Amino acid sequence: MKKTAFLFPGQGSQKVGMALDFYQEFEFVRERFDMAEELTKINISRLCFKGPMEELTQTVNLQPAVTVVSLACLAAIEKEGIRADISAGHSLGEFSALCNAGVVSEEDTIRLVHKRGALMHREAVAHTGAMHAVIGLSIETVQAIVDDVRKTGVVAVANHNAEKQIVITGAPDQVKKVSEIAASKGARAIPLNVSGAWHSDLMKGAEKEFAAVLESVTFHSPATPVIHNVTADVALDSMAIRTIMGQQLCHPVKWYDSVCKMMEKGIENFVEVGPGKVLSGLLKKIVPKDYPYTVYTVSSLKEFEKLVADIS
């Protein structure tokens, strides 16, 4: 049997209409939406299926919305007996990966991402931030520029998404300065349409409160390994995982290293579970041409049926 990884997307993968076909088809999907709406007091089904996009994209709404869609897609996959040998999630998606591995319950996963979204929204309102994608330079070069500009204000690497695709985050002036220097070295710098400086010290004000929320939730040892954003490695101890998830808010997402780790472990089937195809697109940039692998996305019933036909 080929080894399989489940990958769970984060913010930026949402679209109006996501998971509507699953919702109409499966009672167990409707039950998950009902559970999430009861816990958050947000009309998530309306936002997911009808929008408007502007309201769906508000981080306080988006985090539970994307998460419940991912958990709904996951439930459909698991009902067919398809299991992951390893899982990972991009930023927000890491919480769905933990749920998949049995570290936290579905209800606690929704509680955590709801609170995380509320705290991140609060910090974004209090501290104006920006994020840019820097394309064409190595992580070492971008990190050196960031380290230099950081002397004048908050700026950091947010995501190392592919070998030479890096997202920077922080105060607008400092992010702009890093982009200008990167451009002078031959990079393309693209401003991202985000409402906050995610994974920077501008989120520091949320760390202590979110750590307390994490403490209020029961964490179990993983039934299957999860590769974490902060370390690009697995952790076997439930307390260690809780600590790592507390660090995630202000630390970079080491996605490139995480995918390399999955290749080291011999993963050949990559299944993106949830809305969009962002992670599938990154795989094409990361995985070498001669590495044997297949990518599946499960954001619609049609894609789900293809996965089931191929690997169940």
C-alpha cells in the first residue's frame, strides 16, 4: 500500500459555496455544521454557501468555517475507510490535522479555531499589519534581509511555502522595506490581501490568552503522526503538542520543510482535504519531478468520488 498524507488548508482557501454538495448529500456533514454553529453562534452554513465573501473572509468567521468544511470532507473520506499515515495542516489547517490524528476532539477543534480567529481579529484591529509574498530568493537570503530590517520595527518570515516562495509579515513600513530590498536582488514582491500580520510579533497580544484556551482543552497523544508548522517535525507527547500549538501564532509556517519531511517518510499519495487547491499547487513547486507521487483534492463530491475509486 502506498503511504498517504492528509493535508489541511488554511486561510485563503475559502470560496462561497464550499462544501454545499457534501452538506446536501450527507446527514453526518449537516450534523458537523450544526455542531459548529451551536459552539460558535455563527451562521456558518449561510456564510459558506451564500456568503457574502467579505463576511466569510473575516478571520473570526473564516477560521471555524474553513475548519468545519475540512472536518466534513474528512468525515466523508473516513467513512470510506481511507486513513492517513501522516497529516499536516497549513497554519489554521494544523488544527484539523490534530483532529484527524485524534489529538483533539471535533468539538474542541472548533472551539480552538473560533477563539483563535477572535483573538487574531482583535490583534489585527489593534495593530495594522501587512503581508507580502517574496518569490525568487532563498529562505536564507530573505531571512538575512528580515533580520536587518527588523532593527527598525516588526517584520518576520510568516510562511516558507516553497523553496523560493516566502511570505513576509509585520508592520507595513518594514514589510515594504524588505520587499524593496528583495526586489533589488531580483525577487518579485506581491502584496497580499490580508487583514492582519499573521505569524508575526503583532499577534503577541493573543499568545497568553490562546495558551490558556489550549490549557482548557484535552490533548491526547497522536494516533498517527502530525508534522507541525513550527518544527517541520512530529511530536509524540500531548503536552509538547500543546506547547507547539501555543507557539504557532507568532512563528513561521515551515511548509516547505514539512513537505520535504513527508517525502523522507515515503509518502506517495497527498490528499488535500478541504476547500481550494492551494496546498496542491505548492506540492508541484516543492516535489522533485522524479519523485513518484499522486495528488488528490477533496473539496467537492466529484473529487471525493475519484479519491475513493482510486485508493479505497
